[in-house]
Amino acid sequence: MVRPESSAAARSLRQWPLLIIVVGVAAGLVVSLLGEATWRLGGYLVGGSMLFGALERIVLPDRQAGLLEVRSKPFDVAVLALAGVAILVLSYYVPEGRR
């Protein structure tokens, strides 16, 4: 018989991959809000976190992916990777503001 504590602990342990991404995106948003000189770095952090999420989804088995598993693995990886690349490209190509 499985104890409820162990199953609850196992369920919460499976959410670490998503937590890593959420912390990375939140850090990127905070960095981008610090000022005009840091928004690009914040965008890189957000895009990099999304790409890291795609990598996690590729590497982790479905049982350990937790809330990263939304649809099929190819769909999840494609959405995360596309969003990460789009944010990185936009962060790179948007020109600096006028002074």
C-alpha cells in the first residue's frame, strides 16, 4: 500500500522542471523592468528559459515532466522552442531607444 505522503511528495517533485522555467521567466521580467539599459538582457533570460524548457521536455520522460506535459512531446517542444527563439530574435533585433 502506498502512503499518501509519498505520492504527494512525488507529485510535487515532478513540478520542478516547470518551476525552473517560471523562475527564469520571472527573473527576466524583473531584469527587463530595471531600466532602459537592461531590457535586452531580460528578453534573453526569458527566451533562454523557454528554450531550456524545450530541452527539459525533450530530455525528461513523460512521467517526470510534470506540468510541462500539455500535449504530445513534439507539440510541447515545438511551442516552447518557437516561443523561446521568437523572444530571443525580437530581443536582438529591436533597436535601442532614442536619447
